[in-house]
Amino acid sequence: MGTLTSLGEDLFVVDGPTVRDLGIPFDTRMSIARLGDGAIWISSPVATSYAVLAAITALGPVRYLVSPTPRHYWRLARWHTLFPRAELWSSPITPVTLKDGDLPLTGLLGDPLPEAWTPDLEHVVLGDALLRESVFYHAPSRTLLVEDVIQVHELLPGHPVSNAVFRLSGLMAPDGGVSRDIRLTFFDRRAAREAVRKILDWPFRTVVLAHGPIVTRQAKAFVARAFDWLL
Ligand SMILES: [Fe+2]
């Protein structure tokens, strides 16, 4: 089970357990930002230990639980039980949203973001009707938070099927990328290109992937390479 790890100015990550989707194992990671007013904002919360929960609550009041991709919506349910007063925010619900019951959402992610989140956080919505991910930029730590749209998977000894799926999807380490099925959901290529250009305009130095490593070297080149098929 992961520990609470600081990534710089008021940004933290915790690695979660491996979860399975259609039998394929995925590493998980959540990101935690302490906003300017002291509130704690958590993206894609994961199952964790009591020690980590205690460390998070010591940072400040947990006020926002966020699923920036329809595929992580289910992860809000347990955390909503733990922090019933926290606001729940999700990317738009679509046929591919992985739900675990109906949750009392405060809102759907779009523009503008709640005022309390800015100026610490900005986002760009990437994708179309099926799969819309909010890619967040945490300005104080100059970090980009990416959930599903870019992934990097290591070769898993003894998992030939998973390895084949990741290889065919174009997600294998060291480079990973945007999976071929997600690329197919980008119907409006021009809008997607514009969104990626906005992302690349942010002066980020670090990329946190929910499914993959934390990229601290040549972060911008890493993102540009992941979208070279689009740009
Ligand atoms: Fe995911």
C-alpha cells in the first residue's frame, strides 16, 4: 500500500492497489492538492491505509473528491462514505462511465472550474461524447495530472494476455502513449489538437500518470510524443 508522497508545493500522490478491468491489471494512483484556502482536493481517490488517511486529514479538511475521467467515477463511492461532506465532481457521465451506485454529485467538470480551485488548478477537457477527461494543471508545483488518456505499462511476467493488450494498444513502457481505443473516441480532431496545444502551453515540469510512472525528466517532450499521432 502506498504512502503519502510530496511532489513539491502542496501536491501529493499516493499509489493504490492494482485493480482489474476485464481481467487486465492496472496500477492506480491518486493525486492530492492542498488549495490556497487550505482545502484538500483529491483526484481519482484509491483504496489506502488508515495511516495514509490520517496523514491526508492532517493536511487539511477533505473538501473535494474528483473523478476527471468517466472510468474513475466508481472510486468516489467509498471516499464519499469516509468524507460525506466533501463535494463530488466528475467528468460528464457517458456510456463508458464505470459507476458504483448513484452519487450526489455537486457538479460535472466543465468550464469554468469552481472558484475555490483556481488559481491553483486549471484544466483542459480532452475528448468527445464518449470519453472526456479533464487534464489538470497544478500551478504551484508545475505538475500535470493525467488519468487515463496517457498510460505507460511495464511488462508483467506471467501475464501474456495483458502484455499483448498493452502492446497492441500502444501503452508499453518505456514510452507508453494514448491507447488506440481512446484515439478512436476523439471524433473532433481539431478540438483535440487545440486542447493538447493548451496543455503543452502550461509550464509543467512533472507529469503524474494514474496508470504509469511520475515523469520528472523532459515532461513536456513526453506529453508531446504521446500525442504525436494527433499533432
Ligand atoms: Fe483509469
